[in-house]
Amino acid sequence: MLERENELIFPYQEELSGVLGRALRPRVPLQLKTGNGTWTTISVYVDSGADITLLPRSAADILGLRLKSGNEVIMAGLSGELVRSYIHQVEAKVGNLPSFTMKVGIAEKESQVPVLGREGFFDRFRVTFDPSSKSTKLSPLI
């Protein structure tokens, strides 16, 4: 991560792709506050097509949440598969910026790919996918 005045820059991450062989993907380290007050980091795909952030089952344990205490919903994951999930309010932050509260869906399945959706995030940051610098840029709006 690079920090510039009013901007955080995250280089795309190179990963294996079944279609492309290797692909550069927009990932950022999202920090989430656990039940005991510490911060944990989860690498998430920045997904402008996702309504809400969606995390795998283990995130509930890591954050100290009772999975099923959240509001139950059925969501479509990246693959289009329907996933039973539970919505929780969590405290989050990126880089050294102030924390904020956002809604997060936690899937019943551990196989859920962690994605960062629009709700509670894109209204706080201008998100720029910059193919020329192969990076995701976040600029605080609030």
C-alpha cells in the first residue's frame, strides 16, 4: 500500500486464473474490529458489482460474532451461486484512516470468496480501478 495525500493506493495482486493463466486482481486489506477490541485484516476483492461485503464463515469466529445472530438473507456470491448469509454491523477501516461502521454479510459456507461491496464503503471512498498503474485507488469522501 502507498499513501499519498488523501489517497490510498493498493497494487493489483497477481493470482492464478483458470481462464487467463495469471491475472491481476483488485484486492485491499480490510481491517475489521474483533469482539475483544483488536483489529484483524482480511484481504478482500474490491467488487463494484457487489451490493454488500460478503465474507466466508470463518470471519464470524475471527470477529467473535455468533453467525446466526445476524439478519438471515440469501445472497448471490461471485459465482452466482445462492448463499445463505447473515448480516452484521462491524467496525472497519482501511490503512490509517478513521474507522467506520458497515454492514457485512457472513456466509454459512467457508468457500465464499471475500468481496468488498458498495454498501457502507463506496459511499465513504471514491474507488478508482487504474489499469495504467495496475492499482486500486481509494480517496476518502467523508
